[in-house]
Amino acid sequence: MRRIDEDIMQIRRLILRMGAMVEDRLESALTALLTRDVELASIVAESDDVIDKLEVDIDLFCTNLIALKQPAAKDLRFVFTAVKITTDLERAGDLIVSISERIKGLCQESPLKPYVDLPRMVEWVKTMIHKSLDAFFEGDVKLAKNVIQDDQIIDDLNIQLFRELLTFMMENPKNIKKSLFLSFISKSLERIGDHATNIAEMVIFMVEGTDVRHKTS
């Protein structure tokens, strides 16, 4: 095995760990919401340092690899993609912190409605993150394109929930605060889905050299 192959394997391991942590924190945030667990929401909100450190470690590893190993074109494309992926995962982690802060506020309020849409969104977003990273590790363009298609489902759920919450706010001003918190969480989940989509788009570029960002057809 080439020395650079060992380095690439280490990058893969670090990104896998980072992605797993993002998924785990999403699940914990949802649990905190459903069980009204302020302490768990606080733990999730305060656990972002580990994800931040992983981003720094991966960036440093990739920078050293480029500087010292002078990777060939294929390996270089992998490394640049890895750096961009860690940025999206770190931003997803930041959004989960913001979600957890809103959950802490919701735990102090009586429930506005049964939580149905948000758990569905969390499951879809977790699946998108998982599939986008699988596509990266396997170089699977078909799977990456599947993730991009899934993003519309998240967008639709976000719009559907916003319209429902708007109705609650119009019916009773006392619902405004809770509705805004829930709308913020929904929008944040939609943005995490966008980050998973970004990863999928970068996978396509890594494998095919085709930039599919911002394309409308």
C-alpha cells in the first residue's frame, strides 16, 4: 500500500467519525424535544467543540498531505472534496446547537401540537447525511444524485409545517413564540439537508469532474 493510501484512509476514518457525531447529535436533539429533556438539550448544545476540533484536525491532515506528499490528480480531488465536506458537517453541527437552544425554550412551554413533522424531517436529514457520506466513501454518483433528489422532500416538509404554524399564530397570539421556535427548528433542519446536498454535489464533482451546483435542470 502506498503511504498516501494510508493517509487517505485516515481522512476517511475522521470524516466517518464526524458524520456519525452529527447524526448522533441530531437524534439526541430530537429525543430532547420529544421527552422535554432540558438537560439533554443543554448537553447537545454544549457538545459542538468535538465536531469543531475534528474539522480542524481533518483540515490540518489534508493540508500536510498536499504539502508533503504531492498527491496525483485523483487523490488531490479526493482531498479537496474532504476539506469541503468537513466544512458542511461543521456547519450542520452549528445548526444542531441552534436547534438545541430552541428546544430548551420549548421545554419550558406547553406543547403546541403533537410532534409529527419534525421527527420525519430529522429522519430524512439523518438519512441524507448518511447516504451522502456513503456516496463519498464509495464514489457512488447514483447514490449522490439520490440524495440531491431527497432534498425536495425536506423542502416540502418545511413549507408544510410553516403553513401549519402560521395558522396557529393567526388563531391565537399566545402561540406565536412556540410557533416561531418550531419554525426555526424546521428551517434549520432544511438547511442541514442543504449541507447534505452540498456533500452529494461534491461527490459528483470528485468522481466525474462535473459541477452540478446551482443547476436548475
